Amino acid sequence: MTRSQGTGRGAKRARKRRKPSLKATLHARLFERIPVTINGGPGYATVLEAVMLQLLQKAATGDARARHLLLRYQEFSARAAKPRREIVFVDSENIPASPAPQEGLAGGGV
């Protein structure tokens, strides 16, 4: 009796590779760095930056469609952006003393 290869207990199966998600693919493509010319000089920018620069140039020359796209992107980014927390260190010497609670105002009376 001969045993067939690959059916035994210790046989390893080849794993199928998962395709990257659309979100991951889009993110990788938009943030890929490409060579660009800005103000006559060579440089690098992400694909997203290059697209935005082209839209800005077209809008500056009076292209209504480019201007509309920029406004729509601005609205989208304002909605989609996560609010950032801001930490402010305050000097205790510069904080004015809080006024004492006043009697007879807004709900503390007898």
C-alpha cells in the first residue's frame, strides 16, 4: 500500500493570499510619492497633493469646475476630519480669581 502525498496529518496546504481591500489599495495609491515640478523646480509630492495642486492652478485661472471640486473637497474634509484635542498649559499666576458665587441668582436660594 502506498500513501498518497498531501493527505496525511502533517501535510501543509498552500494558503491563498488575501487581496488587499479597496480602502488599502486606494490609500496606498493616493499617498504614493511621485516626482513633480513646482515653481520650475523638481520635487516630490503625494498623488493626492499633486491632484490638489492641479485643481488649485485650474481654479486660479477661472475654471468653475475645478473651483466647485475644491469647495466640495473642503466640505468633505471638514466633515470627515476627527476633532483634535488640544492641551493648554496655564500658569496659575495668570489665572484670574473666580468670582464668589452670588446669592439670590439662578437657583441657589432658600
